[in-house]
Amino acid sequence: MKKEYDFSKAVRGKFYRKGATLKLPVYLDQKVQTFVQTIAESKQSDISTIVNEILKSDMRLADVIR
């Protein structure tokens, strides 16, 4: 690292976009990915949709348990 950096020409908020959402990557274990991919293929859907459906189902179950 340098001892000093020149920020004299910096622009505050240059890359800020109000309302932008950040999509985080999620890494699945190979066994889980294969399981979800099999379901996605049988439903002619994509993995993200299936994972979201499973997680939403788990959220509803967790609400019932509380």
C-alpha cells in the first residue's frame, strides 16, 4: 500500500444508485445443488426459483413454530 493516496479528484457517490438491490451469490454444497437442480429440471424452472420456494416454505414453517 502507498503511504498516501490522492483523492483530490474523487467524486462522492459516483457509483451510488438509490434503490439498487445487491444480489449476493449463494454457494451450495454439491449434494444440495444436485438435489435442487433435479427438482428444477423436473419443474422446468431454474435453481434460484426452487431455492426461493424452499426457503419461503421454511420461513412459513418457522413462523408457525414460534
